[in-house]
Amino acid sequence: MREGLIPAVLGTVVSASGAALLGSKYKLAATGILGFGLAHIVLGTIDLIEHR
């Protein structure tokens, strides 16, 4: 399995759950979850590109 694939996929799942929560009353927590997921996507993608 390629290095960086797991963080990228995990980030996608976390970002999707954060985006789904944006309409709820926990908007601040949803924004934090969304940012956390996006950071994982970026870092996982960097690992995928770096270890070609």
C-alpha cells in the first residue's frame, strides 16, 4: 500500500462528516472537524507525491 494513502482517505471521510455537520447547531465543532480532515488530505497527498 502506498504511503500517504491512508491519511488521504481518512481525511476524506472526516471532511465529509464535518461538512455534513455544518448545518447543525454545532457549527464551530463542524468547522474544526472539516479543517482537520482537509489537513489530513493535504498531508496525505504530499506523502503520495513525495514517495512516487
